[in-house]
Amino acid sequence: MITLYVAGEGFGLPEYSPYAMKTEIQLQLADLAYEKRPGRREDSPKGQIPWIVDGGRTIADTTFIRAYLEETYGVDLDAGLTPGQRAQAWAMERMAENQLGWVGAHFRFLKPDNFARGPAHWFDEAPEPMRESLRAGLVEAVGANVRAVGIGRHSDEEIAWLAERSLKAIVATLGDKPFLYGDRPVGSEAVVFSILATTLNPFFDCPVRRAAEGMPTLMAYIERMMARFYPEHMALAA
């Protein structure tokens, strides 16, 4: 059985890592048996969560995990998509991970109130004299990464404007369909949903969430995906 190492639930989400959610959804779409275990970045081959272990093989990074699953188990998580739709799906993935994902990180980690409400608690069990330095180190590291990818060089208003354009692109792709490419979800939208669920999480104050609330089609899509892949979480949240 495949073992999926994850960060765990938190901040009102079934998995507080969008990438753990992404891989778990793709495992479900592939109809592959798996078990979840808590993982630490220090134990991952690439210092990332999630990773999987399967038959003695360890695979890290969600994109390579998906490629491994499709090749090893003979599944196509984007089955039924045309070549044009596959190209669009890949572009949508990159937009979600490489733009919206960093937008979420900016507002979650670099806004003091949000950080104190959420990520700061990761260090509650650390020795008390170390807690503040560990928290400051995390903020510094995330800030450096967010600035390096470009998002962190903009004002909050500019970041929200960029994110809203991406949300509108997702809404346009969705149209009146239940899922991005038709009547069933495909592997490529696992990341889109996971990033949306994390970035628009009402647990944190975020102007992008407020913009999304004016897009009922998008909010209904997030709820539909959550109900499909995490019904127990939806039941608890009800």
C-alpha cells in the first residue's frame, strides 16, 4: 500500500498543506489504496511535504508523484481531455501553484495577525526561549521566498489585483460546468482546488477571499470539490 506523508489538518482545512491535498485527491482519482502518516520536512528527500513511499521507493514533489503514479499504475488522471484542454490544464496548474500559491503565502505568513492566528502556533511545543526566534526565522524565510518569486515586491492591493485576475480566469474556464473540464474532476484541477481552498480559507483575513466571495460560481466549485473529496470534513464543518 502507498504511504502518503502529510502535514496534517489545521486552520479549518483537512490538510493545511495544499500540496498534500493535491496528492491525496490524485490518489483518490486514481482509485489507489493509501494510508496517511504525519511527515516532517526534514525526513523528505527534497525537504517538502508531501512525499510517498511505495514498495520501497520514495518519491517527493507532487508533480513527480503524479507522474510516478500514472506510469507505475497505468492511469491517466486527465483522461478524456483533448490536447488543447491538457495544455490549458497544465497552464492552469502553473498559474495556481506559481502565482496564487504565493499570494496565499504572503497573506498567511507575512500579515502579523494572520501569522499569530495560524503558523505561529507550529512552535508552541518548542522550548519557550526558542519560540520567538523560530517564528521570526520562519517569517524571514517565507518573506525571502515570496520576494524572490516577485509577489512580495508588490503592495497588498497590487497582489490582490493580480490574484483576482487569476480567479476570473478560473471562473471563465469553469463556465457553467460542475468541474473545470466537464462532468468529472481530473488530476490537473486537484492543484487548482487545493490552492484555492488554502488561499481563500476564511480562517485568515485576506482581500482575495473577499473578492472571491463576489464570484458565486467559484465558491460553489470549492464547496463541491471539498464535499467530493473530503466529505467527513464537510460534515464536521456543517
